[in-house]
Amino acid sequence: MTTPHTFALRGRTLAFRDDPFRVGPDAAVETCDDGAVVIADGRILEVGQASNVLARHPGVEVDSYGPDALIMAGFVDSHAHYPQLEIIGSYGEQLLEWLEKYTFPTEIKYSDPQYARAGAETYLDGCLANGVTTASVFSATYPASVEALFEGALERGMRIVSGKNMMDRNCPEALRDTARSGYDQSKALIEKWHGRGRIVYAVTPRFAVTSTFEQMEAMGALCASILPR
């Protein structure tokens, strides 16, 4: 059924039809040299051979890309640190020295909401320019850094999985939180953002070196309090 909010993209298409680990990579993917994707209210209704798909949606507006473009699902970035975008290419020392010299001083800047918003927008626009529409992203320890990322993602219709980093040891004082503040700030962010648009909140202790046992226990309690029983 075609509605006023329905349109189609026409060109070479690539669609994933099944699990490649179950049926093999060839059977999991379908390509069409002349394909069409029909979209209604932001959701894909149908993907396939253009002659067949468009016949089922007579009168739909068609945006043709021609044979030199490939229409496919957006890429997924499973691990990114958006505040680290500006230190790409910094000298690759040992991890802890690299964190202390480059990463932590940069992340401190993200306590400023305006600075965080500028960084988030640069990161998100870079993702879209390279076909990334979904990403699992580390922010900084400041709630403002998470808010900036989620606000930008909501405006762009992107699926972003993120949460405030938590570190209560082995980091600069300006980045340090506590088991209690990490719990309270994360809970408030979950209540405000999780499920809005395509946003997913992730409870995010940074790693074992920077979180005490007490903080890890608090995060476990937070997860247990919000997960469905």
C-alpha cells in the first residue's frame, strides 16, 4: 500500500536476507542490478527487483541513483570514542602513557557542553559521510558529553549506543567520579534518553584499571534494576 509518505530508491541494491553463519555468505545476500527500496514513514517496506517491487506500489515517487551507486544498509561501527577524534594520529605509546598524555587531557575538555556538542557533531557528520548509521560509542565521564552525542544523533535519526564513562581510580581528578555519582548520573541519563528515537543507553564503566570493585558492583546493581524481570 502506498501512502503520501512513501517513496522509493532505485538503483543497484544489496540486501541481507539471512544469517551468513547459518546459510553461508552467498545465500545470505541478495543483489539486484536494477533494484528498488520502498520506504514509508522512515521504515523500509520492501527491497527487491525494481520491476516487481514498483509494480506493487503504483504511483510512488522514485529517486533514481543509476548503475554507479550501491543502495544498501548503513554500516555499523561497534567501537568508537568520539572525544578521541581530535587526537587521531597522536604518537602510539603504551596504552596507559597514551591515555595520560593525550586521551585524558582531551576528554577533560568535554565537560564544556558547547565543546562537547561541536565534537559530537563533527563525529556524527563524519559517520554519515562514510555510510555509518549505527555506532557503539564511548563518551567522556561528563553527562554533558553524552547529552551532546544523543542530541546530535536524535536530530540525524541515527542509532547510537552510548553512556557516560565511569572511572573512580587511576585517572585525573577532573575525570573521576564515584560509585554513587556514576550510578546516579547514569540512571538519570537512562531515564531521559533510552529509547528516544533510535537511541540506546549503555552502562559504561571504562575498563577494569579505572573502576574499583565498588563501582563495578554499583553498575551491576543499576543494570539489574532496569533490566526486565
